[in-house]
Amino acid sequence: MSTENAAEHAATTGPKAGDYIVHHLQHLQKDFSFESVKQTSIVDFSLFNLDSVLYSVILGIVGCFFLWRAARKATSGVPGRFQAAVEILTEMVDSQAKGVIHNAKSRKLVAPLALTVFVWIFLMNGMDMLPVDILPKVWEHFYASTGGDPHHAYMRVVPTADLSTTLGLSVSVLFVCLVYNIKIKGLGGWAHELVAAPFGDHWFLYPINFLMQLIEYLAKTVSHGMRLFGNMFAGELVFMLIALMGGTWAWQFNPAEGMFWLGVGHVIAGAAWSIFHILVITLQAFIFMMLTLIYVGQSHEAH
């Protein structure tokens, strides 16, 4: 096959791998003036990632509904499987909260908050278990039916693979920590701690202490959000690469060139990674919850 024929064959057999991944990494976005949907880079804080907001809100409502339903249907007799599962989860979170936060009054708010965070993040992470193309394809068909170009119908369905979502969660935890710092220590006590720790209550060390405190808050907040984002973004990319194996088999099926084994590899790799990823999405939700408890617990302690 000549070079020109090869190029023509590649252009007509299907989308390129790079184009496929780039398309799936674009968010459905609108600017603050709600004037147009735009294609931008992964991180752009001047725009709303509408898909992340949509799925976050829906999954938050679903998670709260199931917790509310478990509480409403709870009985003192032999619990059903659903009630037993929620009770086990609640006891696990409560025991972790007791080990970190020794103020019983604070635990009445923080423990349910940690439980909600765990369930919410688990559900958002769990969106990665859906087939890569199922919801984007539904959106493409809907977008095309309204007169839009389906090639510009962007949709990402894993909110925690969006840095703006995970940083939003970590900043919310920071606000909770600041509230408890002021509530437990008083505004004056916390302000004094900002300039007196960690190197001591000496006036000439106040600027250094304050700078170190700012760095500590910033580092904890950024790492809290980046850890969850990094793991889920990497998992999302792996699923896309596995999907490409099946896509290549479907677009360029040729038994003589060994394309059959791409289809087999697609099934095996997809099943193996899905089983492993169940652990990842659960572990990341647990780690985020535990760091939330630890950071709130630290806000109760004086240096």
C-alpha cells in the first residue's frame, strides 16, 4: 500500500486514538455570562464545568436519599441487608471520628459530615465504572437532535476526575477547619496561634510563624484535593486506553493482522481493571474522609 493510500485508509477507518482521548477529556462548559459552550483545557477556573456540577449534585442527592431512607426505615429488630450495610458504615465512620476528634459535641456534626463525604465521593468515583462512551454517546445524540455538531458534544461523567471539583471539596474542608479553630480557641486564641506556632511565642518570629501557618494550610488543602483528583484522573485515562483497544478492533477488524486479539485484550483488561478499580474508588473515598477528620481534629488542638 502506498503512502498516500495508507494515509487515506487511516483517515477513513475511524477516529485517531489521540483525538478520541482529547475529545473525552473535554468538559461541557459555559462561561460566567452563560453566553457560549466552550472547549478549553482541563483546568480553567474562569468557566463552569457543567457536567461536573450536574453529576455532583445528582449523586449528592442520591447519596443523601439513601442515607435518609436507611434512617427512616431503621428498626430495633433484626435489620435487613440495606440497613445492616448502612449501620456498619456508620459505625466505622463513628469509630474513626472518636479516635481523632475527642470533643463529643463536635463529633455530633463532624461524624455525619464525614459519613456524607464518604458516600458522596464513593458515588462520584463509582461513575468511572460505567462504560466510557455510554453517557457521552447519549449526550451526542441529544446534542445532534437539537442541531448541534456531535463532534463538539463534550461530556465527562466522573466529577472527581475534575480538579475544580476536588479542590472545591478540599476548600470546603478548610472552611470547616477554620470555623472550628475559631469556635474552640476563640478568635483571639487562634490569631495568637497563627503567629506563635510552630517556632515559639517571640515577637521577632511572628512573621516566620505566620508564613509557616499559611504554607501549612495551603499545602494541606491542595494535597487533599490533588490526591483524589490524581488517582481518579489516572483511572479514567486507563479506562479510555482500554476502550481504545476495543475501538481499534471494531474499526479496523482484520484477523490476518491480529486485530482479533485486541478485542480479547479489551475484554480481559477491562474486567481486570474494573475489579481493581473497585478498591481504588473505595480507598480514595476513605482516605479523603479520614483526612477530613484528621484536619478537623487538628483544629481542636492547641500548639
